[in-house]
Amino acid sequence: MATRCPSVLNLLRIFWVFLTFWCEIGIFYHSAWKCNWPDSEFSKLEAPTTQDELPYHILLVADPQILDERSYPGRPAFATYLSRLVTDLNLRKSWRMAIRKEPDAVVFLGDMMDGGRSDIPDDEYEQYHARFRNIFPQDSDIPQLFIPGNHDTGLGRTAQSSTTARYRYLSHFGDFNTAVSIANHTLVLLDAPNLVEEDYKRSGAGVSYKEWKPIPGGSLQFVHDFATETDALAEKEGKRDPVVLLTHIPLYRPDGSSCGPLREKGTIRPGVGIGYQNTLGKSTTQLILETIQPSVVFSGDDHDYCEYRHKYSSKGEGPVRIVREVSIKSISMAMGIRRPGFQLLSLAPAELTERRVVPSTFADTPCFMPDQIGIYLKIYIPLLIVSLLILFISNTLGVRRNAALFSAGAREERRSSRFSSRRLHIRLQLNTEDINDSDVLLPSVTSPSKTRERPSTLRYIYTRTFGWIRSCFSRPSGKRTIVGDFLRDIRDVAMFPIGLFVAITWFVIR
């Protein structure tokens, strides 16, 4: 007799199918749905009347830092490979949600690949880069811009750094420093690692920036050239477009400065180590702010969200200005944060700002993706344990129920046997009365004794306890065991959510 409970299995199947769908794809759509372009800052008075007045949308992505086999040196190879699979799948989901926002352009704020600066063969780098492009496919209608991070080109010479890291970046991602005019704004994409290295050389020479001659082709030379061209254009046209500064390494701020309520933990502290620097130097920061005069700054590298307001004056003179810097969350779940994210930046075009007064020519908002690690640890694992307990208890109760039914059937069979024995005995007695020969004697059938020997307490406990344990693993011929039914139930429940997970994975990576 079967011990399984179909209703329990069906309920668990339905529950896990809905749970898997929600946790693997539904919650991502929900998170993206709650996050929208901040165009409301430009449409408080009236809606745009022409296509040219629509805000220009830029998607900002920081620190994808896709993993490779060198990302976790102390971790076993299989664990590293599994981490890559899980992280890549999560990156694909987040990217799919981000690109659904239909941006007009995408800017990556550095650290595209965790081992981009590593000294690896060219063919391995090509495969690594191809994997990045496969995770973040480029739409021909949506331009992608990149700035280098310390994991892309390196920062300082280390034993693991490749001497061709900068050449590889240049050939695969584009220029190190560039300025792009978009929607009445100028985007300045700055090579921060190179700027830090030049700052090391200047500081080692013991001279100030006023006395230092910029290295030709370096980031500092680019900053001075940009300022010269911008000043000349402003004198000619009588206006200066707002500047959006994009840098991988955040600008300097005092130690312990608050990052605002959206940060998960801690703050950005100035510091330096092998192959990294947490912020630009104090004097470098002031030089950048005074020379470029940005209206807003976006940075990466820190992986967590942070807002800070810097104070500066134009070329060290005039009134004090305040510029807001936003350090964008990493889009990767493997960067020490629970909720990855990206930033939506809206720019008001000239056609919109000329027709009416707007509070600001730009607006931005963060978008946070689900806590993938929390889904594993706080949802999947606890509910898996509860489901296993339900299946085990269901099978255990089924065995007891069947045992009770079997005992009742056995008692009924014995009762029927006794009744048949009595009927046979009566029939035999009647037949002997008809026989005159008194010498013929038939054996009488006696009924079973009604008295039984009462077992001892220890024998009773032993029989009930160890007998039940033996029944879990050994059942009469033709009947299944508790363990066997338990494992079959796990298989029958798990096959549906696992199949759905495979289908969702195929949908995401196709």
C-alpha cells in the first residue's frame, strides 16, 4: 500500500514553481519597474511638445568586474567556477533589466573585467573580452562608452600586471580620455588610474602641480587641453555647456565623510594599496574641480552607493561652488554588496532649456537590483529545509497509517479464521452423532487461547522503537521503504522548479 500523499506533493510543486519564477526573474522585473528615468524634474511645468525636447537618457554602469579563474586565489577551482556561473547569470539578469529602460547611450565606469590587467596570453584575453561582450551585448543603435579602471589597465607595476594592459584596453574599449558633447552637455571621461600614476611621479619629484609639466598624452595633459578648448569656445559662443565628469576613482573627501542613507555599510576612506587607490589625491581633486568645473560627478570603484558634495572655486578664485558626486553601485553581486545596481541619468537638451526654465539641466536616480545572496540564504535554504521536513513527516505518517490498516486487516483475518474453526468444529460434532460406531473418534478443533503473555516494558520499548527504524529501511516484499518514498518525493517535487530554472536561464542567456 502506498505511503505517499499526492495532495502534499502537488502543493509543494505549485509552491516551488511560483517561488522559483518570482525569485529568478519576477523580482528583477519588479525592481526595474519601480525605477524610472527622472524626467519629472523637467516636466513639472509642461510636457515636451517636440521630439527634440525629450530628455536624453544615459545608463551608467559601474564595476561589472566579471570573474575569471584568478579572482579567488584561495578558493577551490570548482567553487570558483560555480561562482563565475552564478555571477554571470546574475549580471545577465541585471543587464536585461537595465537595457529594458531603452537608454540613448551607455557608459561603463571602469573595471569591466576583474583580470583585465593580468599578464595572460592574448588568446585568453580575447576569450575573456568575448565573454564580457556576451554578457553585455551591444546594440548597434545604442552607443557604449568606456573609461578605464585599475582592474582594466592596472595602477602601478605589480608582478601580476601585464605590460600590454593599456594597449589591450585601447584596442578593445577605446580611448583612455575623451570628451563627448551630448544633449547640450559635455561628458568628460577621465582615465583616473593614469592620473594617479602621474600624481605619484609629481609627488616623488617634490613639486606642486603649478611647477609640474604634464606628461604628453597623459590624463593631466588631457585635463589642461580640455580646459583651454572649453574656455575658448565659451568666449566665442558666450556660454558654457554643463560638464558631466565621469571617473573610475572617486574624488578626495575627508576621512569619515557620510555617504548618505542609500549606502549599505561604511563610507569611502582615502587609502592606497597594491594596484588600487580609494580616492584621488587632495591636490589632484582640487585641480580637477577647478580646471574642468563639472556640474556633477559620477564615479565607480567603491562598489557601494555614496553621495558627497565638494566645494571649489573657479581656478581658485571667485565664489565657492558646490558640486555633487555620486559613486555608483556595482552591477555585480560579487563585489561585497547585497543589492547591485546602476544609475539612470537624464539630460535636458538645449531645445527644452531654451523654451522654459528648468530647475536643473540634468537629473539622476539609482536603481537597485534584488539581493541575490539573500534569496539563496534567507529564502531558498530555509524553505528547502521546511519542504524536506514536510515530505519526511508525510512519509512517516503514511507508514504509520498503513501499519494501522495492516494490523486491522490482520485482526480481521484472525477473527475470520476463528469463526471458521468454530463452524468446522460444530459441523464435525454433528457428523459424529450420526455415526453409530462409538469407537470412531475425530479430533476436536480447539479455539485459540485467549490468554497472552504480557511483554516486559523494556521489550515493548525496544520493539516499538527499533522496529519502526527497521521499517524505514526494510519493508515486506513488494512494498517501498520510507527512505525510498522520501527520495522519490524529493525528485517529483524538485523536477518542476529545476525545469523552470533551466528555462529561465535559457531565456536570459539566449
